Amino acid sequence: MLQSRHQSALNCYNYWDAIAYYTGNMNHTTHNTIVNFIWNIADDVLRDVYVRGKYRDVILPMTVLRRLDCLLEPTKEKVLERYKLLEKDNFGQNAVAQQLPRASGYVFL
């Protein structure tokens, strides 16, 4: 039995994987749904904290940070263990800067 697109998206690892799934199949309706979802969150969370015209100054950085968080989540424990080991043995910031990207499997420039 074939699953619908929406059911497949719901089986994704998290919300950002669902967005990645939909962007591969992006159409105008899907794009508007995602945009409206994000702006509704902004209205609920940011109201009275930021002027409505400044939401975009908050949403884009938070979206990028959340995406990075999702990408790094599978290796978070490994990275934290490596960090604690390096800090405990007092290796310094250069060693930390070299070792943590290796532990995460990502290159940071």
C-alpha cells in the first residue's frame, strides 16, 4: 500500500526533514503553507517582543540555528564527550577547534 506524500512527510525525523522533503516537491501551495506556518509562530511568540516589521531579523537567524541544531543532533553526545575530554586535559582552543568538527563529521569555516 502506498503512503500519501503527507504521511511520508509525517514519518520524517523532524519538522526540518519534513520541510526538506517538501522542498524537493515544492509547489506554490506547499511554499505558502510553510511560510504561513512560520509567520503564525512569529505572531504567537514574537508579538509584543519585536515590532512586526522586525520579525524577519529574528526568524532567519533562528531558522538557521535550528537547522544547524537538527543537523548536529546525531553527533551531539560524541562532540560533548570530546569537548569535556579536551577541556579536562587542558588542550586549549586550537585543539578544540580542530577536534570538534572531526567529532561532528562536519567542516565549519
